[in-house]
Amino acid sequence: MSIASSFFGQQVLNRVSFLRCSKEFVKKSLNHDSTIIIPFIEGEALISPEEGNLVQLSRSTKLYKNIISTIVPVYTTLLNTTQSRIDESGVNLTFLGLLENTDSTFDFEWSNISYKGTPYFGLDIRVTDKTLFKHHDFEPIFSFPKMTRDHIFKQTNADASLYAQGRMYLDWLAKYKFCPGCGSKLFPVDAGTKLQCSNENKSVHCNVRDAHVNNVCFPRTDPSVIIAMTNSDYSKCCLARSKKRYGDFVLYSTIAGFMEPSETIEEACVREIWEETGISCKNVNIVRSQPWPYPCSLMIGCLGIVEFNCKNEVINLNHDDELLDAQWFDTTEIIRALDNYTDGIRVPFRKDISLPGSTTIAFQLIKNVCENYKKLRTASSSHL
Ligand SMILES: [Zn+2]
């Protein structure tokens, strides 16, 4: 089965996760001439004012030369230490992976295999008067505009996916400063992809440090389900309007919600569908997923196929307070809207009503219902 890349989910880099534990690899990759650093300021990436692209720093770019040459040598000595923590150094750094390229001048030998490519790092800057790095170390880029949601959806999927990976790691590093087992300071190891408890006092028990298996903290990912509801012949599609405001237009989309502990993906869908719309759905197919870096979600996209019997499909919004409206629409009407859509953050549907645009998993799920509808019609007409 081929893996279609969702927006934010393209794996641009080889993460070479097994190399992150090698201090030699991390030092070499951080200090190499070809290394690219994607800077964030207080958790948000930057855009270049001229082109509107995601800012990526390299040693060859004159403007940024001093930033990299100031930060990298100092930070290299801080690797795997409590001093590297954000309130002491002022920066968090995470290794993102290698952009594979056989002509690359960077290569690293590991178990007799050579790994070549351009190393990529994410760097989050949160400097104060008390931190090791100061505002003036980063002067040239503080004037750059920050990446907004309007900007990010205009980026290529490759850049948006690099952004998502960096943002999700750096947001986690900035938020998780203290050990959940004993309250001691956590510090990053494995190139900023795990956090370790700094408590060295063996007489003070820490159920994170002293655990046999998970003796580090891993980055957090919050799974949520997102569901397009349809019927068994795909001729109907249920879309809902949430209470969220979207400027001057009304958006009808799929429903979504966070998974709860000890729930399967399928059962989470059944619960969310019933809680939000009152619809009874017993047939759920997992379709595709999308990372969502606001701040650390993984959206698991599903189709909920509802057996129409004049009861199951009845909409009741009274269980919880999330939706303003939900309706069963004819799939043929949605197909017409999708056929007329070329690009943009939303699909014009009815007067004053839009559907989500192509960068969202909601769009992909709605499109999936439409494609299934067409396939079924083609198959049944060929049997006539
Ligand atoms: Zn601890």
C-alpha cells in the first residue's frame, strides 16, 4: 500500500533515530559546514519578508553566519547537561534528521554503514537577561515576521512538514522542564528527542529515573479522531458546523475529538459521533492520518458508515455543547463543489457555506466519501 503524504506529514528527512544516542554523531552533525538550522522564536518559526518562505539558516548564508558560529560551538559543550535547559542556555535544540544526498559532504560511519546527507536541526530561542545566550546573539532574525496559520498553509508540504516536526519537538522541550516522578529538572538527551531526570540522589526515589524500561520522558503526541460520516452507499455525508468562528464564512466539516485512555481508535470514533451528533455508528474504517502541530496532535482520519434505519441516522445535538449544527448532505452536491475547487484554504459550497480546503485531513476524508460514491456507481453501472 502506498503512503500518501498528508500536509505536515511528509517525511522529508531520514530521522536516523538510532544515531541520536551517539554523542559523536550529534557533535559532528551540529558542527558540519552543510548543516541547516530552522530557527523558532518562543515556539514559532519565522518567514523571510521577501519570499514568505520558512527561514532556514546555513553557514553559507552571510546574514546568519554569526548566529550559527556563536551558538553552535557553545551549545556543543552543553549537550546532555542540565545547563542546556532553556532557562539556563536560552535555547532548545533538536535534531530533525538527514536530508539524504549521495553527494553530501557530511557522512557518518555507524556499524560499518555510511550515512550521508545534510543534517537538519530545529532551534528555539527564548532569551532573557538571565540566560547564557542573549538577545544580541540573534539580533538579525528578531525582526523577521513569525509564521502564522495563513503563512503555513501557503508553504510547500516539504517545508510545512519540517516546520511541524521542529515545532512539535521544540514545544515539548519548552513545556516539560521538571521530572513528573520527583520534580527535579529534566534535561534533553539524544539530540533533544528525550528528556532525562537530573536527580542524582539515589536515596530519593524517582519512579521515572528508577523505572526498568521507560527511564526517560518521551515527546508527547495527543491522538485525536476525525470522522467523515456517510451511509452504506455513500450517497449521504454528514457534516457539522462547530462553534469556532472562521472569519466571515461558515464552515461545515467533519467532526473530531481527542481519544481517551484505554479506547481503540474505532471505539473513540463511535463515542465521538454519538456524543456530538447523536448518530449511532457501528462501522468505522481508518483511512489516513495527519500530524497537527498545534501543539502536538495526531489526527487519525476515519470513515464512519452509518446503517440508515430511521433511527441510527437521526441527529441530536443535545448530548454536548460542541456543535451549532449538523446535517446530512447529498454526496452529489459535495462532488459538484469539489469539481469546481482548484486551490485555497476552503472549498466554496453553498451561499455563505464553505468546506475545508485541501491541506486538511477533513478535505481528504470528504473526498474519500465522494470517490467511494463514484466507484460504487461505476461498478454497479458496469454490471448492468
Ligand atoms: Zn525524577
